[in-house]
Amino acid sequence: MEYWVIWLILAVALGVAEILTLTTALGLLGGAALITSIAAGLGLPVPLQLVVFVASLAAGVVVVRPIAKRQLSMRQPRSQRFGIQALVGKTAYVLREVTGRDGRVRIGGEEWSARAYDETLVIPAGAVVDVIEIEGATALVYPRE
């Protein structure tokens, strides 16, 4: 059996395995085997076929793999924050003056005890603030500029 046929069979087998597993690695190996099949069909000796295989595989890893990883990561849902951690970064409305010791804010329809993230600040009632952190049942807030 000719070497180009062996490389072609290997490329098809790896391509089918890639379709079934979606690992990208098998696809890169299959692509390298396909390129090597073409090189073998042109009459390159076996040692040079192996060099073509390794070079095309390395090129695939350097060029194709980062693109494939980026595409796969864009399709995966972002991790969802829930519970009190979902409040971090939200906007709040100051109900009662917020100092480094105490205060009250409304976050998403709920009233929370609050403290200024910067203890030297005094944030007046009616101001809009950002929730920087949640400590227990107290929101640490900073005025929005």
C-alpha cells in the first residue's frame, strides 16, 4: 500500500474522531496527516513525510488552536454570580446618610445597612452609589462620580 493512502486513511479516521469528540487536538492531527498525504503523493521519502507531519502539526497548534479555543470560549455561558455576590457592582440609592460606621441604601428594591468603603467619606441621602463589597449584611459603597 502506498504511503499517501495510509496518511489519507489516518487523516479520515482522525477527522471522524474529531467530529465525535470535539477536542480540536484530533482535528489538528487529522489536518497534519492530510497535508502529509499530499506530500507523500508528491513522492517525498518517509523521513521527509514525518518532517512535514510535525511541521504542519506545529503550525496548526500555533495558528489554529488559539482561534478554536477563542471560538469555544465565546459559546460557553459566563459564570453567573448569585446570592449576595450578585449585588457587588450594582448601583444603590442612599436612603439615610452613609458614613464609615453606618447608613442605609436601597439595592434593587431591598433596603440594606451600609458603610462607606472609604471611612473618611460622608455620603448624603439621595446620592447614587456603587456597591463595592458585601460584608455580612452590610454593603460597602462608594459614591458614583
